[in-house]
Amino acid sequence: MLVGTEDGEKGYESQTSMLLSLNPVSGALLDSIEGLNGDIRSTVSYDAATDSYYFTSGGGSFYSVKVQANGRFVKDSLKEIRLGRTKRIDAGHLQRPRVCRRAGRGAVQGVRRAPHRRHRSGVVEHCVHGQHQGQPADERPAVHRLRRRGVCLLCRQLHAPASLRVIRDKPGQTALADPVSETYTSAGKRYTVDNCAPVLFTPQGDLAQYCIASPIVDKDGTIYMKNDSNHLFAIGSKVLSIELVQEPDKTRYDAGEMFDPTGMKVVAHMANGAEKRHHEPAALTWADTPLEGRDISVQLTYSLRNSSLTVLVPVVVITDEEHEAQRKAIDAIQAIGEVTLEKEEQIREARELYDAVIPTLQEEIKDSLVILETAEKKLAELIAERDAVREAEALVDRIAEPVTLESEEAISAARDGLTVRQKEMYSPDRLTRLESLEATLAEKKKQAAEDAAREEENREKIAAARWKRSLTRSAP
């Protein structure tokens, strides 16, 4: 475990600090480095890519050092970069450096010799390279990786109002990417400072206090920081839109019930490309009123500082009238009973009542639908049989009298092809006429057969007589 020391005296540039290597279990001193440039108040950071530890000092130095497995420092591995001074800045102490893509990032506090109280922060190439590029900004750095856009260095100012500034960095960059100029007035004199890192956030009112804590960034790009106002700040990426990715467990309501968000999942799409899932509805609001029959959705509102975003959750709200329509349909279907032709109108009315039920409630009475469809199928069969019988009866009506042998085809068509049940459905008067026609036809056919037989017998007699005469003429 590596820790830095300070002497506790006023100021922070005395050459009395030490870097200690301690056994993390027993606390025993394993090794130390003395005579460093000013108080060491920063956390010691480790970079796996270079297998080195990094820290900063109150004298404005950026250090790297290597440590053996036994906790002792590698000989001659200590490297230092002194960020130096400007006309208005004496280098102060860096706070908790970050190392990313083989570049160190940190900030230096400036001694308050100028009204603007400027500080210096910047991107420092590896200590082994002996180079750095400093940019006027504030202290307390934190590194945030941006998708496809390099890395951001976030710096918190020590003195009130403790603004949060940002420096964008990427490989090969040698100057501040988006510098700004700032103007301020002190002791009646107006000053302009160029090449400043832009301000991302500034606490206002009573929240504008000193800050000695480093900002922290989570995986969604939200920046967390605190200052001496005893408040914790969360600065998030701008929310561009929200999306309902999973509906609540309950979407069907009776009129008068309250909306229940249980099971609902909403995603907030951030400007930095991140997605924040809201499994709990705490970040969302909706109308705290009972649902009504005309409601087809519930509007969720995601409140921002100066605006809001909305998304709709589809719902179905059942009124008392719709429940009554469902009950009437069920009763009508249950009353059908045995299907006969006499119940044709009753079945049609039951279908109309069922179709008047809203789809959501129809899903709840599927058993009744099966009964209704079975009845409709049976009725359709009965109607088909009735129509076939009616057509046959019409044939009977069209048969002319008196009956002749040519009437056989029409008489046969009036009865042939019908099922036993259809034949049973004949009206009595038409059945009587058909049977009379069939009897008459049978007599006609019998008489025709007898006539044909006598004619054949006569032909045979004539033929025999002719044969006898021919024999007599031929005798000697």
C-alpha cells in the first residue's frame, strides 16, 4: 500500500514529504522515498499498462514509480515532471492523477497571486518521455472515456464557487481542443483570461463552496462530486429521449382504478450514447388520478431541469357499461341450448351481442365463443338442409299434369339426392302431391310396359304367320 505524507506546516511546497510503502495487513514500513517536491495530498494511482504508480505533490510535480512484488521500490524508477510557473501562477499541488492510453492527466493548484485565482491542469505524457502540455483550468481531475471521442479530463476548482471544467484529449493532441476566454472584475479592474478550459458546471448560491474532493464518473457518464456545502452533486449527460421497453405487468383496468407501474421498464437514451434503464418509477411521474373509460394510455413524464420528456404506456380501461355488455353476451349464448331452425334469430342476436363486447373482454369469455361458434355451425347445416328441401319442393310445384313418361326426370329430381333427414323435412302437402305424382308415373310406366309387351307379342304372331305362308307356297 502506497501513501504520501506532509509536514502539517503552513504552505505545501517544503521538501519534507515522503512516499511510503506499507504492508497492507500489518502496516509495517517496507520502503520509503524522501525529499519529494512538496506535500503529497493526492491518492496514488496504478496503471496496469505501464505497471507504474502515479502521484502528485504540492510543489507541482507529477511522479511515477515502480514497485517490486515485495513492496520495495524499484531502484532509480522514480520519474518526475515539474510543471513549472507562469507570470501569474506558482505551481501548487496536483490531485489524484489519472493514466489513460499511456498519458497521465492531472491538475496543479496555483498560489493566489492573481485575482482570477487560476490553476493549471493538463495532459502529461509519460514521465519517461519528459514532456507535458498544460492548459489553464482548475484542479481535482478525473478522466472520463468518451465513445469514439477520446478522453475527458474533469477538473474541480479548489476555491468557491468550485466550478467543474472539462478538457478533451485524444492521441496526438498538443493543445486545448476548445479553449474559451473569461472576463472578470477585481478591485475595479477588468481582466480577460484566454485559453481557459470551458466550464461544465458551477454550483450556485449557498452551494458555491470550496472543494477538495475529486469528481467521480460512473459507467453512464454521470459525474459525481461534493464540496464544503455538504451536498453531493450528480451532473448527467443530457437525456435525448425515453423509451418504454417493457410494459407494466398490469395494463387492463376497471374504471376508477389507479395506474400500477409494477414490472415496467423505461430506457433513457443519453447524448453520450449511454442508455440508463429505469426499473423503478422514481424518476418518472404520471397523473395521480383514477383511470377513466376514455383513457387508452398513461403518459409518463421524465422531468429535466428546464424541460421534460414523455412516453405513453398503452392501457385498457373497462367501464361498467362494457362489463354489462359482456354479461348480456354470456347470458344470450348460454340460453341457446339445442340448435333448431326456429332459433336462427336467437343465435343471430347472440352473435351481435358478442361482437359488441370489446376485444379485451372477449378474451375473457372464450368458452362462450366456442359455444356460439358450434351453434352457428349447426345452424348453417340445418339451413343448408332446409334450402335443399325447399328446392326439391319447388321442383314438385313445377311438375305439370297430367303426368307422362317424360315427367319421370323431374319427379326423380324432387326426391333423389336428398338425405333421409331432408326427406323427413318435406311439407305434408308437397309430399302428398309428390307421392301422387310418383304413383301416377308408376301406373304410366306399367301401362307403357304392358303396351310394349302386347306390341311385341303381335309382332311375333305376324312374323310366324308370314313364315307359315312361305312354307305353303314352296310345297310341290
